[in-house]
Amino acid sequence: MSQESRKPKKGGTVTWACAPGFPPAVIFPFTPAERMGTRNIYEFQMLMYRPLYYFGSQGTPDVDYDQSIGEPPQWSEDGRTVTLKVKPWKWSNGETLCADNVLFWVNLMKVKGDRYGEYVPGYFPDNLTSYGKLAEDTVWFTFDKAYSKKWVLMNQLSTITPLPRAWDRTAEGPADASGGTADVPAVYDYLMAEQGDIIDETNEHRTRWADSPVWSVVSGPWRLKSYTLEGLVTFVPNEHYSGPDKPYLDEFRQVPTFSDDEEYEMLKAGPRGEGSVQVGYLPLSFASEPTTDPTVGGANPLADHYTLVPQAAFCIRYFCLNYNNPTVAGKIFQQTYFRQALQSTLDQDGAVRDIYQGYAYRQNGPVPMVPRTDLVSPRQREGAWPLPFDVERAKRLLEANGWDTSTTPAVCVNPGTGPGQAGEGIPAGTRLSLSLRYVEGRPALTTLMEKYRKDAAAAGIELRMEEVYGSVLVAEDAPCVPGPDSPCLWELTCWNGGWAYHYPSGEILFRTDAGGNFGHYSDPRADELIEASVTSDDLEALYAYQDYIAEQVPVIFTPNFPIRLFEVSNDLGGFGPVNPFGMINPEKWYYLEDD
């Protein structure tokens, strides 16, 4: 009997072997920049706490209004005021979702936005002249000017996650953070105390989340049953979930892994029996044959028991430079010629072919190349513009700006800020040696980094490589400002990821002081071009922004590849279509009737 003709069965447990290095560290969905990531948000928080608008459920990069708490936005004639109606879904404690739940979040952003990873100073909610409640189920927002309506929906309203009244309290009792901002600091402090230390890598405080009177109030299809000291996360259905696609399964379990090798061995054991996993991922280093289409994949070495399902996401991949580093490294990163040289020594095309076996594709700039859209500028759609792999060009760039590349690391021989000089704050005799830390447990990434080290060295750039456990890496190499309690000394950091977009304007990643601007890049011209791209629906504005960023290289763009090459048990149905933004929907998964 084919899978298509087999009917769903109710019940059962699905166990998912997760990628190594990033256990869920934040349950409070007001996630700070240092913990923004797929594992925390898309694979954990969103199962329990649904955002106002949900994206990508049908496999397309669009809003799914059926899955969304909010009804479609309604706009005023002048394009400045938007009105939103909230569906009468239920919280798990029986309360009805309402306008106050939305305003609770917005007030939190208004006061504590600098602790939210998607906050951008000057944009939502700073760009509101007024907002409030029209009815128990309706809110309105008036903006300071007309913006692109698509951008407002995809990148501004998408930041809102309604919060329940049960969270609107302090240690002393109920508060009113939904009715105004006065109580917000105390409420935030209370919720963060319930959350526990966001940096602590032990799981002891996380074991208390499931029984918390705060975190047990959920709006999504799942609630947390347990989080063990060993890192095993178990969800059970939220019986009060009001949305579509109520779970078939009895439990959804997420088991931690510590390396690609360990995870692959778990899959090789098959999806049945004690300790088995029904969903995992094919590590890129274990792909047995190359593919010509990373969105489809090639031969599956686990085909006897699993189906290969690539999740090609609307994302970019890159690694960060710390512009706030107070040493000479920070001064070097400020030099455009150096960033261009560093990008030119990364062989993306060779990596796509030889390391990733066709499961990857080059990334030229800040807009995703796959899936193919008209959002990519014409100059970046084909080829390797503006910075192809070219070690000799990298050497020439350094030599033309005051560096002696006859040795590695290169040495600054012409300091100063004039033509042909190294740049402000770079003394004579400075050696071009930098630390690059990257996430451990990913053999393909390790191979890429080793090749990169050799090619950079050939141009005179010494990269001192260090492998670090994933969640330690992102916690230590986080956005920072130098001070007595923050030395801010990290230099280059690669967590093997990047950013998944809704709409690929650059405000969250490259605007000055934005939450996702991990390295604190700042460029007035970039800020101007970003502003133009969010106030106009003209694609030329988006093209101008992305071409400028591609040439300025504020981050080093790395080969892109699907977020996951899912391996899905042949006994499991309801898995597709995969979400292009990285979310998962285990509420749709089910076991199939036996043959």
C-alpha cells in the first residue's frame, strides 16, 4: 500500500534528533539578541506561543492567515494607520485572546526593546505616533509616515507575539503592562526571573519551566511536558488550542545530540525500537552522492527507512565581525578594503562543489538566492559579483593599503588615514592575525574553515581557528559594547547560520544598533538605503541597498544550504510542504496505518 493511500492514525510519539550545540535556552518569547536562533524560536517557542501572524505554512513565503491569530490588516486611505482584529482563540487557561494581549507585547517593546533581538531603533514601535485599543478584539497603530505595506506586515507586525494576562504581573501580584508602560520594567524583571539565567548552560532552571504557572499558559498547539537535566524536551498537545491542525500525536520529543556523527548513528539504527528517532537530519558531510538541486536532494543513504526532505529556507548565511572590539582588530574591521580581501579568500564555489556536494549554493549579498525571486538584484542573480574567490586580488587590496604580504601574517608598513595607508588606529608593525571561532560538531563546516584558513594565509591573513560548543559560542560572542563588565574582545564568529527573512530589507541586520546587528556595523549610507527600501515598494530601492551591502561586506557571506536535510520516517505522514522560513509543524504529523 502506498503512503498516499494509507490513512492517519491517532496517537503515538515522534522523537526528533536535533542539531548539535544549541539546546533551547529561552522560553520567554521576548528573546534577546544573544539567544535569537532557529532552535530557540522556530523549534521551541512557536510550538507553544503563536505570533500574531504566522508565515510559510503552505510552503510559500507568505502569511498563512488560517494559522494566524490576527485577521488581515486593514489600512486607512493615507496609508499610515493599520487596524488589526484578533481572533477569539483561547489560551490554555481558558482566557480569550484579545487586544490587551497584543498591547502587552507592544508596551514591552516600547520600554525594553533593546533587550529584544528583532528590535531596530527608530522602527516598530518607535515609528508609531499613537496606538491603542478600539475594541476588546481590535487594536490600531498609526505610523509616523507611510511605509511599504508589505514591509509593515512582514517585518514589523510579524515581531508581535500576544502575551496572556496571566503573565501581566510582578512578584507582588497582578500588574497592568497591557494598559500602559509604567508597570513594564517590573513585569519584565519578574518574567526574566521566571525564565532564569539566559547565559547559564546547565539545564537545572529549565527543568522548572514545564510546571511554571507562567510558561504553562500557551496559545499554540503544544505545551511543555518536561525538560530534563539531560536536555530531553517533551511536548504534549494543548487541549485548548483553537487554531487549525490540532495534533494527532500524543507526544513530540526533541532529543539532543552533540555531533553530526552521533546523530547519524542514531538514524542508522532506524525509526523503530527503543531509543529510535523518527525525524532527524542528514549531515552534509554524510551525503553519499552529489545533487544538482539542493531543494530536492540526491540519493538518500538512509532510504530504507527514511525520506529525505530538504528545507530550503528564505535565508542568508554569514559570519560576523566585531566592530566594537576595542583593540586594533576592531579598527581593522572598519576598513572596507580588508573586508573585501577577507571575503575574496573564501572559496564559495569550491565549497559548494567539493564540501557540500551540490547541497549548497553561493551567497553574493544580503538577499537569499534560493528560492529564486525578483527580490535579488540583477547584478547578483548570476555569477559571483562583486567579490569572487580571488586570493591574488585579496593580496593586491592589502598591499595597496599599506600591508606587506610577503609574510603571513602580513605586517602594516604604511600606517595612517591617507591614500594607500592602512587606516585609522592601525599602528606600524601591526600583524594581520585574527581569531575566528566557529561551532563544533559540524564536519562540513570544519572542512570549510580549514580550507578558508589556508586560502586567507596565502593572501597574508592569519586566521586563528577555534571550535566552540554552539550555545557557548553564541552566548560569549554576542552583541556587546566595551565596558567594565563587558570586555567585548571576540573578533570573528561563525555559528554556521545566518538569518531567515520574512521580507529581505536590511534594517534588522545592518541598520545602526539593530537587534540582529550582532557585530554593531554602522554606516550612514547603509542606513539611508535601508530607509528607502522600507518606505517604498519599488524594487530598485531594494536593489540599491543590497548592492551597496554586497560591496561593503559588513559580514562575510558563506555558502548557503537548506536549514535542514530532514530525514523523515517512511511511517510518518503530514510532513510537507516544508516551511521556507524554518518553522516546524509537528501538529500536522501523524503515523500511517500499517500496510
